[in-house]
Amino acid sequence: MADIDEVLPSLPVGLFQADRDGRVTATNAAFGALVQVSTGSPLGGPPWANAHPGDRASAELAWRRGVDAGGNVCVEFRVWHGEGRMTWVRIDASPLTDTLGRTTGFAGTALDFTDHVIRQQLLDRLEGVVGSAGDAVLILDRNGSPVYTNEAARHMFGVTDALDLIRDPAARGLLQAIRDQVPREIVNSSITSTWTGEVGFRGPDGLERTLDVDLVMRRSSDGIVEYWGGVARDITATKHLQSELTRQANHDPLTGLPNRLMLLRTAADALDGIRGTRSNVAILFMDVDRLKDVNDTVGHEVGDALLTQVAHRISHATRPSDVVARIGGDEFVVLCDGNIDEHIALDLAERIRHSLSGRIMLNGIEVELSVSIGVAVTSPQHIEGTSAGEAAIELLHNADIAMYQAKRRGRSRSELYTDAMRAESRTHKELGNELEQALAAGQLRLAYQPIISTHSGRVAGAEALLRWDHPERGTLLPAQFLHLAEESGAIVPIGDWVTRQACLDTRAWLDAGLVDRTFSVHINVSARQLAEGTFVERVLATVRQMELSPHQLTFDFDEDTLNDQQPGSLRSLQALRRFGVQLALDSFGTGVSSLTALRMCEADVLKLDGTVARMLGTSGDDDPIVRAIIQLAHALDMQVVAEWVTSADQLRRLRVLGCDLVQGHLLGEPTAADLFAGRISR
């Protein structure tokens, strides 16, 4: 056989001949350039003589196995050239036989296999990454048959082999769903296009799932589809989470009712829907009375159970078309859309109020339940010229104003909003803002009304009455503004100022010798003040600073203070009495549980309300009720003060009945401290 260099001397492909042991016997120039790294001859050695040391043993072993098998031999190895350049070489050799069929050697080719190996390595690495990815990766041919799927894709479809995708109904359904949902302009396009969208399908477990699909449709230069490829990720859990977050953002977590945000959005839609019609929209705004007392006395768990019970009862008392929402701690709203007017809205409010009135049992504890309800109704003409969102906010605000009116008129009632309420609410708000600055501006002062002993006629004490010298409204009495101080919390600093100023004036009267050590100044105190944790300490500090005896200070409290069921209030009263401060149960006889009040809190003084003793002296008969009250108070070691004494006959009868002290306009009107001092001196 002729030598290779004689037959094909100029071929760029490396050609060689070798014996059975793989030792090169002949080569062309291209072979030497491919496998040699020096100027030496490759003859006599194996083709892999200059291979990477790690590849020589494996190449030798591969050659021997090929020879022993009696077939073609394929060997791959690396050759390092200068400057760090590496070449992958592939040897393919076929046996040479003699006339007897015996193998005498091998002839073969040597090819630069570098690009193929690099591509294969890249594909292997991509397969390693894509194959273990959590997202499903699919490649389909132009007919929709799978060319490649990773493990995640096969798991998603519930199959073990890519070919099963063709046979499995669920897999075929998903592939068809993807093809069906791709926009027609992408399918009909003549260039490579991409699409991203969501696809719903029923998984192998029978559950509905949602996939987020990124799809590419590869086309050749003549517009023919070569393959479809895409990545699909299961976003079912994410969609459920988003749905749950949306629900939480629009619903109250305790009751499951819509919250303020969703209510206003629903109300805006309802108001938008009545434009150009004769329909009305109504909002019923309800507030649970004294929920704070329930939380403070029996705990927030019972309070939460109460709110859940309220939500349940409101839902059962309303119509199916009404929307019930909870927009605050103790605030619920009912949105009524469609066939409703003021009369129907008030009837519905009363039905809800009755369902939320009375005693209920929660967690083994009996709780008194009542609500105050405000009703506001709007019609298409009321919302002309405003957006639906603004109209919804105004309607809710109007119902809120009506609810506060129900609160001020005694709670557990329903009130219909009127324009007069808005004006009153505006005045109420303005006065509340001005009250915040009244103390700092020096607009508050005290007036003192004397308390006279019926037996000696001496001034035994005085009641300090608060006055507000408003720069525009004139002098305001406590009934006109103290409820504002209670709502805002300003009653606490105002109350501290009253206590300090009353003690300061008493100290001045003592120093001037106008009163003796038995004199006591009476100050009205509210439940909000008594509930303050440091109230007792502040009072005692003021008494010590003015060098007064604690009994020279008397705090007047009414039955409502006790009925508020604030444990802090009762503790503060008891602590004050232990330190020597006197307590007076004010306006006795007007409450529904006056005898219970005597049992709940021990007091030093009982102040008989003026309405009880009003008829004394008019008929000449002793009032048996007044006599019984005075005797009961004396039996409990309490002094009795009769208020609102306006006639001499009334004063005489009170003295005969054994009343200890009296006060009223007959004996002296409230005056400033200096005028009061002048009256005492006269």
C-alpha cells in the first residue's frame, strides 16, 4: 500500500497509519501540525504522544479496547500548544486487512474537535442548570412534539419521559392551551416572536393551576417555524397569596367584614350608579357604646368576642343587598343601595339597634351591649358636581356626625343627619380646637359658690366652678365645653390646673384668716381624670406644696363616674380617701342606681341634687324621700349638702330635716376668688 504523503499530500485533514499497538507508521503534514507540539517526527509513537498527561492513559486504554473488539477505534484527547492554547483531537481509525482478512494495521483521520467539545460542554452545563431549575423548560418542534423537557416540566405534567407528553391528555391539553392563548399576530408573524402570559390548566393531581409562560417562536429566514421554546413557572401559590393579601387589604381581620377602604370604594360605585336615577344611597354609622370599658374591665378577648357578635347580629338584621363593614375599633357601617329612603333607613337602623341592645353572655361573662347609630341618606341631586369618591367620603362623614349626635343625646339611639347637625358639628370642632389653647391663653378661671352650715351659718366650704372667658362667645359654663375636654383628653391638664388654682386660693384665704382649718374646697372630678395612673400622686403633691391638710380638699364625683366601670377610677377614689382627701357623691337622687352607688364607693359627703328637694317648703309637709335620704347618709357617717337652695322656706325645712350643709343662689352666687374673700370677711 502506498504511503499517505504520496497519495494525499495536500489534504487539510490529518491522515495517519498505525500498527495494531497504535504506533504511527505514516502521516501527512496536517496530522503532524495537529498532534505535534515540537518539530520532532510523530512516527514510532502513538498519536496521543503529545496529549495532556491526564489523557494519555485513557487514550491508550480506548485504543486497546477498540482493537480487541475488532472494529473501528475512536479516541479523543487534548493537545496543549504554545501560549496556553489547547486543542481537542479526535482519532477515528479503521482496520487494514491482508488478503487473508487479518488485521495488519489501522488507517484513520485526526480532526480538530475543539469547537464540538466546547459546544457539547456548554450544552452539558446548560442541561445541568436548566435540568435542575425549578421552572419548567420545554422545546417543541414545529408540529408541537417535544424536543426537550427538563425534570421540572415532566414533574409538572406528571410524566416520566418526554415522549409521554404526546400521549398524556393533561400534557396535550396544556400544550394546546398555550398554543390557543398565544395572540394571533404572533402566530401569524413571519419573524421570530416572543410572548408572555398566564395559562390555566388542570394538573395531574386534578387541581386547577396557573402558569406564567415566557414563550419564543423561532422562525427561519423564510418565515417557517423551526421550534417553539419556553419557560413555564407554577404561580398558583403566588396567585393565592396575592388574592389573600388583597382580601386582607380590603377586609377586617377580626370579623372578616369589608374595611373602610373597600366600603368607600363600594359606596363610590353605588353613588356613581344612581346618577340620573331616582334611587338613593344610605349609610348607617354605628358605634358600640362603652367598648373601652369592656376591654378594661374583662379583657380584650371578651371585647373581641363582643365585636364578632356585633358583626354577626348586624349581618342578620340587614337585607341581603346591604354591605356591612367594620371601619374602626368599635365602628360598624351598613351601606344601603337602591330602594331606600329616610323612613326605611331609620326603620332599618332601629331594627339593628334593637338586635344590639341588652345583656349577652360572652366567654361566661355577662356584658351590657348597646349601640348609637347615625343615618345619612343621599340622592342623585346631592352628588351633582362632585366625584363619586368625594361624595362617598361626605356621606360617611354625615352619618358619623349623626352618630355623635346620638351619643350626646344619651347613647343607644338612632339619629338622622340634618344640615343643622353639620353646623353644630363644625361649631363643636372649632370650640374643641380653641379649648386646646384656652388654658395656655389664660382664658380659664374659677368661680366659688359658698357652702353654708345650716346650724352655725358659717362658711364651711366652697365649690370651685370652672368658667371659660371666650374672646368671642363670652363666658361659657362647664356644660358648654367640658364634654369637649372629655373627648379630646384636655380634661386632664385642665383638671390639674383647677386643683392647683383652688388649693392656691384656699391657701390665700387661710393665710388671711378668712377661713379656718375645717374649711374644704370642693372640686368636680371626671372618670377620665381618675383613670390617669398618676392622678393621685399629682393631687397629693399639690396639697403638700400648698401646705394644706388633705381633708381641706373634697372631690365631687357623680354616679356616672362609678357606672363607667373603670377600675382605675374606683382605685383612685379609694386611694385619695385613705390619704385623707374627702369624697362627695354629687347629684345624688338622679341616677337609676343611687343606693348601689353608696355601696360601691364610700364617701364623706352626700350632695343632694336640687331636683329632689325642690318642693320642700311649698306644701308644709316634710318630704319623706328627703328625710329618708338624710337619715340614710347619717347612718353611713356622711354629711349631707343640699344643692340649688333658692328659697327661705326650703332652707328652713332642710334645717328641720337635719341637712348639714346647703348651697345655692339664695346663699351666694358663684364669684371670683377676690369677691368670695370679700363676702367671707363681711
